[in-house]
Amino acid sequence: MLHVRLHKSFAPKPDSAGFTLDLEFSATAGVTVLFGPSGAGKTLVLDSVAGFVQPDEGRILLDDDILYDAAAGVHLPPQKRNCGYVFQNYALFPHMTLRENLAFAAERRPRLERHRRVNDMLEKFRLTEAAGRRPHEVSGGQRQRCCIARALIGEPKLLLLDEPATGLDAPLRAEFYEALRQVRSEFATPMLLVTHDLTECFELGEEMLILHAGRIVQKGTPRYVLDEPANLEVARLLGAFNLLEGEIRTLDPGRNTSRLQVGEFELEGPYFPGHLKGDRVTLCVRPEQLKVFARNGKPGPNQIPADLLRAVERPHGMRLEFSGGGIPGPVRVTISRTEYENQRDNREWVIQFPNDALRVL
């Protein structure tokens, strides 16, 4: 179990703004994802836990060990924290072979145990055949696996990963995900993973902490966060929603219904607790929850006529972008390639907003 309470401030300078990190969280076995934009403080959290940065205030506990306690004057150096760290740029020694990199990380162990441990990690991470090569002589995926093996060889109590899939192409990224899932299943090591990739959160994370401007603005499983963004700020950070300005026209808790004015049209939605008639709100709906049809006469309930601006082919379907209905900005809709091919000759379109897909922020 890891428990972190941190406060760290950087004063503004002539060429840079000030920044304050102020947060508290706990992490157990499995992958806890720190998600957020660049400059949110994600790497600063890892560096504070690892001991590379000393916070101004707070406390860091790893199991029963106090790694940092401002009140007690405790600040253990990195080498005494028993944390493995996987850096963005691998940070393998370029003049050493993969085997020598692992042996160096295990140098505090007795010689025979060190030799056994290195061989075990080479085998676990499928590096035996490349063990005698230097980092520049192997693939990116092999370097990544070696970096993870090196971080784990000392049997750390915590594994820290700072955007480790950055720069990897799709096959290598899939290889990395497989390696980390292996770590998750075979080692009872809590992991803190920094990323700004939502797909990576779903691939690997059990818990997700969303950081913005040095603070945690929401936490929960990736599915919960995507289904229930805490506020407009979180929805924008996730980048997975259509966000449309609207006004609540009616609310009926007895029937669990509401009516929303969005652009020139009214949509029926569920009842929204905590809101009042006349409230200005932001309608939040995911592109894959919307439906599109050929327009045939007057739009039906929860349908808005729209003009197709562009169709973008994606690996698992099509992303369509529409305008119309008095709605500012494009409305994105994700559909299958087959569905698009069946409708690509539509001259006029309508977008269907399913009642149960609507939420407001």
C-alpha cells in the first residue's frame, strides 16, 4: 500500500508561471494511472515518490516504511526507497549489454543469487537471445522490456512508470502492454503509471487519477470516469465527448424526464438531479453513442438535421463531423465502416441523440 500526501510550490519567474502541486491519494497492488495534460504535475508526483524531488510539506508511506515526512524531518534518498523507475527514454547504459544492465541493477545481491536473478528476468521478459547485445542493437520493444526487468530485478515495493509507451509504434506499444500485464499478473507490486493516453488507461489501469494544474480533479476506475465525468473540466481533459451548450426547459422527477434546448431544437433527456429549470448547462455525449440517418421529412424526436463536413477513416470505424441545427462547432459521430458505406450517399442527414446517452455538466 502506498499513501501519498504532497505539497510542492514553485514561485513564478520572469519567464515562467508559478506552479503548486497539492494532492493526496493511496494506491494498492495493480496499476494506478496518473492521467492529465502536460504540465499537470504527473511526473513531479513520480519524482517526489522516488526521492528525486523533496516536497515542501506532506508524507509518503510505502507499506510500513516512511519515505518522506516533512513534520518528522524524514527524506530518504532514492537508493533507500526500494522503488523501481521506468523512464521515458529507457535510461539503459549504452555501453553495457542487456545482461550487464540487469546485473548492475542487482549488484547488491550475492554473486550467485545475482546470476540466478538476472537469468530469471531475461527469461521472464523474453530477452535471453538478445542478452549479449547493447541497447542500440535491439528493438525498441526489447529495450522497453529490459528497462522494466531492470526496474523489477531488485524486487521493489513500488514500480513507477513515466509515459513508458511514448514514441513506440503500434506493434511495440502492444508488446509493452503485454509485458506490463505480465508484471501485473506475476508480481504483487503496486504501479504508478503516468500517461495522457486515454486508451492506455483502459488497457492497463485499475484506478485512474485525473490531474489538472497540480490537483486531483477526479478518481475512479477508467470506465466510471468516462461514464461519469465529474465536471466540464474533466470532460475536456478526457477529450472523448461532444460538449454542446444548452438550456434546461423542463424537469419532471416523477417521470424521470427533462427537455433541453440545444441550438434550434429541443431534446428529451433523463431527469438531472441538482439542476433547475432555466439552468445553462453543457450537454455531454460520447461520439459512439450518437446515431445518424438519412433525413426524410421533418426530424423526429431527439433528432437534429445536420450537414456532413467530413468523414475520417479510423482503424475501427469512421468518424463523421457534422454542423447544423444552430449548434456551434462540429458534432462528432463514430459509426462502423459498414454503416457508413450503407449511408454515404445520403444527401441530407439527421443526428439521433438517444435519451439515455445524455448527461449535463
